[in-house]
Amino acid sequence: MGKADDERARRLAEALRQNLRRRKAQARGAAEAPAHVRAAEDAKDSDDTE
């Protein structure tokens, strides 16, 4: 039973590391995208207000 628990813990740790890498990559992508999106939205907003 101890060996099965160790294997499960190893798999869980690896899954958590992969999840963290994926979330960090998504956060980096989300941090870069709004600059472009904001510029497009600002241009659209200025057209709407005039």
C-alpha cells in the first residue's frame, strides 16, 4: 500500500506542476493581450462618443 501511495503522490505532484506552468503561461498571454485589446477598444470608444 505504501508504494501505491508514493506513486499517487508522484503523479499528483507532476500534475500540479504542469497545471502551474499552464496557468503561468495563460497569465503571461493575458497580460500581453489587453494592451492590444485596450487600444482597439479606446479607438472604438472615441468613435462612439463623437
